Amino acid sequence: MLPQHHVEEAASLFGGQLPVSTLSLAWLRTTLWDNVRAIYTSNRARTLILGRSFLNPLKFSRPVDQGEALMRLRANWGTYKPFYGLIYFFFLLYTILSSPLLLLGLFSIGGSWAYLFVLHDAPAVVKVGGYELGRREKLLTLIPGTIIMVAVTGALSSLVWVLFISSLVALPHAVTHEKPELDALDQLELEGAHLGEPRPMHSGLG
């Protein structure tokens, strides 16, 4: 059966008349909202736990041999991938903001593609400088222009540099950080977050 608080909420919204279609819509709205809220709470708790482990200085040690180093690298990469992604994003953002030419090129490329393919539909004809550009003409204009802009601004070399410098930070962390394991307090905190985990998506109208 549909939970009582869902029925009462639906009744208050629709003046006490509860046809099956209305009941289904009320269930869908409340269940989806409850699930989204539960997922957010659970993910937030897990992120906080992983963040503490990621930065905990007591979790670092020198690997015994190459095999342990590779094992740590695989385990930490799978566990802390979002944090390593943040490191890459930080250096990428810093590189873009510290280079006016690169920033100008990024806005030029992004603005051109957005104007011709987002603000206007891809098949739509757009007039630029007295010329009518269809989908084919847009691509023939944007692709060479993008390649030229990437070469002039040094965007490709900047991406390689960002990958290199972020790897210098992420790889030593992944190798020297011990294999991630939840302690008893982390387990209790995570279990507390899971108490509100998403409910199965069945209608309960039977």
C-alpha cells in the first residue's frame, strides 16, 4: 500500500479526491524527492569520510616494495579519484586565469561554438558578416578556427603541463598513502547516513 503520509499529502493537495492517477503522481513526487535527499545525505557523508582519510598525515608511509606501491596506486586511484580530479581542476583553473591569452582564446572558442550551436539550433541558418551559415558551413568555419586558436594560445601545451604538474602531486600521494580502510567510527557514521538511503521505486498501489 502507499504510505499513509503520502496519501495525506496527496489528499491535502487535491481536496480529498484521490483517483489512481493523482495518487500515482503524488507517490512519484514524494518518493523521488525522498530518494534525491537520501542520496545527497549518503554521498555527503561518504565524501567527508574520504576527505578526512585523504588528508590524514597518519595514513602515509613508505611502501615496502614496488608491488605494494602499485597496489596502493590502484586502490587509492579507485577510491580518491574525485579528489585527484580536483587537483587537476585546480591547476587547470590556475593556468587559465594566469594566462590572459589562454583566457581570451577559451572565451573566443567557447563563445563561437555556443553562439552557432547552442543559442541557435544546429541546422538553423545564421547570418554572420553578410554570409549565411548552415550546419556544414558552421563546422567548416569553427573547426579550422578552433585549431588555429588552440595553436596560437598554446592551449594544448597548457593541458599537457597541467596534466604533468597535477601528476607530480597526485602520484606521490597515491603511492605513499596507505590502502584506504574505514575505521570503526567511519563505519558508524556511514551506517548512520545509510539509514536514509533511497527506497525501492515501487508504486505500492496494490
